[in-house]
Amino acid sequence: MKPLISLFAIPAIVFAASFTDNFESYSPGDDLSNSGYWIRSDSSDCLVVVSDGGNNIVETVWTDKSGISYICTGSGIWSEGTAGVDFEYTGSDAILGLIARGNSTTSECYMAGVYTLPSKAAYSMILYVNSLGEHTVLNMGYISTLSENTWYSLSFEISGTDPVSLTLNLDGTPYSTCKDSTYLLVPGWSGVGVGKENAPPTLRLDNFCVDDGTTTLRASTFAGIKALFQ
């Protein structure tokens, strides 16, 4: 499997806050990083806002790269809590992951997500990603049914310092869980990462959220405020 992700220069200090984004404040055709709450590496591949029956979602646009990563600056630096996103996909050999405790200096992070298979199934994975974008599998499970063109809810729970407890949930059911006593990543950024192995899959995302245990949403996340009432 090719390197999955690399982080990049982002603001050094942003206070953590619970955050949601359902992309309704964007216009179709916008790159996700057109918002002040998302940034991505310098890549021709991207996540672009599209209208899905009047509902805005983001969708992969591939060219020659094997991975796309975005960091959510809206949720700031946090240590314990849950990052989540709704997704659907078309095609096998697709990777979708949630990033947590991303370090902008070393480019390390934890990443948890799914790797789709041709048989309408998937692996669930929790990974440590190093400064080169290479990964170490901390835990892997098997999801027997994961159908194309069907929306699912993915969430990544993280807590603790030594060990760090990590859990990946799909529609509320834990599929991968582990404790890390080796890498012990400290508070950092969250976000999303997608990748591909062979023919470009299509991945669609909606309703990104971070719950870091606080009760206050950033006042200017208009899309997030709307999402609370849907």
C-alpha cells in the first residue's frame, strides 16, 4: 500500500472547539479548502463541493496522485474526543480515514478508517502514520457488508496519554479498537484523508464533526450551527 498522508505547515496554535461542517455554506464547485476551516497539501487532487439532490457534499477529484489529505483548522488542536464523517463510495481499493492528533511539525498522526474490497466488504483499520506518510497498522478488522452508493457514519474515538485508546466505529458499532503505548502522539489536528490503489474510486463525504468534550461551537461555523438542527 502506498503512503497515505502527509501533513504540512499550518497555524501553530488554535484553541480546540467542538466543530461541525455539513458544507451547506459552500457553493458547488468550491474546493473544500475555499473555506477558512480546511487546508490541504499542494496537490492537484482534491475534494470538491457538489450538490446531491439539493444537499451539499464533497467528492473526490483525482488526477495523478494516490492520496488526498485535508486538515480541519476549525476544530483546532485537541487531544481527547471523537472525529466523525458520513460517507459513501463507488469502487474498490478506496481508502477513507479520519485523522486525529496530527502534528504539523513531524507530520505524524493517527488515522482510522476503511479500505474497500471488490466483494462489498471492507477492512477497518487504525494506523500510525509517520513523517514520510508511511503507515503502521495498529489494528485491523473486517466489515462483512459495505455496499456501494450507501451512506455510512464513520467515527474515530481517541483518549488517554499512555496508553492512548483508539476506536473506529461504523454506524455506531466498533470494528477496530486498540491501545497504543509506542507512539503516544500528543494533542494535534484532525481531518480527513482519502486514497486509492488502482482505478480511481469515488468517495463522497458529508457532516464532518469533532466533539472534543467542550460545549461551545466556534461562533463562525455557520454550517455547523445549521447541522445541529437537522
